[in-house]
Amino acid sequence: MGCSGPGGNSAQLLQNKGFKEARVLITDNNVKVIYGTYSTEGEAYTALNRLHNYDAFTDGWITKVKE
């Protein structure tokens, strides 16, 4: 799941607020803050719906990441 913001700073701020799964994903053309890893798309959407209650995640979305 991703959220908008300036990369590493946003991940650290989220971690400081108790969102320990926040991390930065850097690709060839993008920097995203990623939160969580989920086994199914359904699990990801369930988590996203819960997180939408927090200001930092109001613009969150689901993204598939290959690492």
C-alpha cells in the first residue's frame, strides 16, 4: 500500500507516529512510501480501509510491488 509524500522523511514520520511498517521504496523513476505487506489483495484493502481513518493515509492506495 502506498501513500504520497517526500519519501524517507514521510516514512520516518510515520514510524515515529507508531506506523512501524512504513518504509521507502525507490525504483528507477519513483519514490514511494510503502506500508505493510499483504498475502492477498483483500487483506490489503481491509488494511487500507482501516488506515483511511488516519490523516497520513487519506490518499493511500494499493500497489503491487515486486522486490
